[in-house]
Amino acid sequence: MKASQDTFSEYQVPESVKSLLMQAVDHWENTAIADEYINQALAKAEAYPDILVAAYRYFYYKQNNRMALQMAEKILATIKIAENLPDDWEKLKPILTIRRQEPEIRRYLNAYAATGFILAKMGEVQPAKAVTEKIQDIDPESEFGASIVLDILTR
């Protein structure tokens, strides 16, 4: 698998970090080498949400659930700080509901739904149900896929 120059063109990160991501793609078949490139990119640019999303996707598709969950949780923490979101779900829920079409809030909701999915894959049924129920509450159209995961978990 070869990465093209356009693969990470929209990412707002230094070119050296894009190069590391492209190297990870180019070495996809050799997980040990690809992991090194992803970890180098994270070390240089972990504060960039695009890098965290790329790392989440990488670890998810490499079936490294622990690291995928860690990346999703870092995305949540990064956005929470940037958007000054509260910890308390009862305060957070109306904010997410009202602002759910905003790009950063959508990224937050995607990452939160991803944590539910990964928790389910890891066999953590109760925490996965708790997350997916919350997402389903504010996503009646199931845009973030939580209702599918919740349906599977409650059968």
C-alpha cells in the first residue's frame, strides 16, 4: 500500500508529521515498522486532533483495541479542553445536542461513539452500553452508529 501526496493534504500539521503518516501507510503490512511511524507522528504532534484521529483509525484497523480506545479518549479530552465542555453528562448533553452539527462537536461525538464500539469489542458490555445509550439520546437519526451497537449489546 502506497500513500499518495494527497492522502494527508487537508491535515493542519507540519509536513514532517504528514511524512511519518505516509510512511506508516507505506509500511502497513509490517505492523512493527508502521507502529514506529505512527508513534513518531504522535510524539511530534499529539496535540493535533487530525493526528489523533489518524492514529485511532490506524490502531482500529490494526485491531489494537487498547490503543484505539486510548486515542479516542485523547480526542475526547483534547476537544473537551478546546471547547470548554463540562464533565457532568447532564450539563454536557444539551450542549452536544444543540451544537452537534459543528465540526469539533461532531468529532467529539464520533470519538465518543467509537469508545462505545471499542469497549464492546473488548467485551466491556456495561460501559459500552452506557456510552451508546448516551449517544443514542442525542442522536435520534443514528448518525454516529450508536443505536446499532446498542441493539447488538441488548439482544
